[in-house]
Amino acid sequence: MSAATEMGTAAPMLLREGGASGVTVLTLNRPAQRNSLSLPMLDLLEAALAEIGEDASVRCVILAAAGPVFCAGHDLRELTAHRADADGGRGFFDRTMETCSRVMQAITALPQPVVAAVQGVATAAGCQLVATCDLAVAAEPARFCTPGVDIGLFCSTPAVALARAVPRKAAMEMLLLGEMVPAAEALRLGLVNRVVPADALMATAHDLAQRIAARSALTIRMGKAGFYRQVDRPLAEAYRTAACVMTENLMAHDAAEGIAAFLEKRRPVWKDR
């Protein structure tokens, strides 16, 4: 299997589509495998995120998926095949988990916000992927779960993102019971930002992304980075971190322009600096 395609098909596993609006769409394209996160898929995601992070023309990213399932998590067939390795699979398991962890951290570290557009079921590391994105829109049929307990494999790495997206006891209930959470309940818990009819999913995701893209890219990048730097710190340290970000932001051209435009009752002209 190459890093770009599935065995026996020329279809790319990850699609990338950009537009003049500054919004790039990444689409998981393994529908027959429920868009599971095989190691090649993770490698492709990591490479795509690295490229996007260096591309100033990209102002927001939508993460979508082809087929009825958003993402079924890790590729269990791939993992099981490596139990025949000399080390029982430990080396491959380590590499897979480390790569997945890098991909999740790359989403958080990406200068551009990432909006998940969840059309169907997101389980295990697929749920982790949704929880990691900055925003998430779910279609009404979408469902979420961390069902590792059902197969003797606690969803420990998905728990990292899940526990940062929903209240702790809600996260533990999902992790301990492995039950499906409907989209409406995911909205109530804060795992997703919007629940919309299935035929409105991508339009809603694009609307959010384009509204973000219309802002100063510098302000958005500084704000996203600052948010994640302060969010898990003790209160006093969080305020020190945020205050430094605010001062640096105030020194930027776009902050001066935005404040002047507000006071002068006109539209700002962003320079992204």
C-alpha cells in the first residue's frame, strides 16, 4: 500500500480542495474502510497539515469525510496484521499512536482554525479527531462514541481530546460505557457547535469557515495559539499568558486598523500584519 492510495485503486485516501475564499477542504476518502486512520492516512494528514500551516493563502480548514461514516478510528485490520511481527506488533503500535498524537497536536498547533464537518458516525480516534478540531458541525444523523471497552481496548488517546472538549464526567461516561451519543446530545455536551440537517452540513461548515476567513488572519492565528497556550494553565498563569498575547495583538497593524475602523464607523481593511 502506498501512502497515497489503497491497494488496488487509484483513488487518493485524502482529498484536498482549495478555493478563492481562503478555505481549504480536506476530505478523508476511505469510505470502504469507514475512513479509518491507517498509518498511511495519518502520514497524509500530517503532511497536508504541515503544508497548510505554511500556506498564507489558507485562512481556514474544513475537515470532512466521504461516505456514510466520518471516521471509525484506527484501522483494526492493519493493527491486527502486525501482531505477526517479531515483537508482537509493539513497534508498529508505538509508531501508529505516536503518529496519531502528532496529527492531533498538529491540528491544535495549526495557525488556521479547523472546522470538522461530521456527516456520520465518528468513533474512537474518529471521535478524537472531532474533539480536537477547533469547531465542529454535525449532521442530524451523526453519532459519536468511544467504544474501545467493547473490544478490550480503552480509548486512552481519544480520552485526551475528549476530556478537553466535554465535561469530565461526560467524557468518562462515554469512555466507560462506549455507547453512541446522538448529535443533539453531542451539542449539549459541547463536543460540536452546530447540528444541522444533513443536506445543510457542508454549507454550514463553509459559512463558518468563510466568516473566519474574512477576519484578520494575523488576529485569528494569534488568538488560536494564545487560547491553547492558556486554556489548561492555572488561573494566574493563564491570565499572564493571555495578557502578553493581548499586548502583542494590540501592537499589530490590524488591531490599530480594526479599532480605528470601529471608532470611525467604517469597514476595516486587513493587512494580516
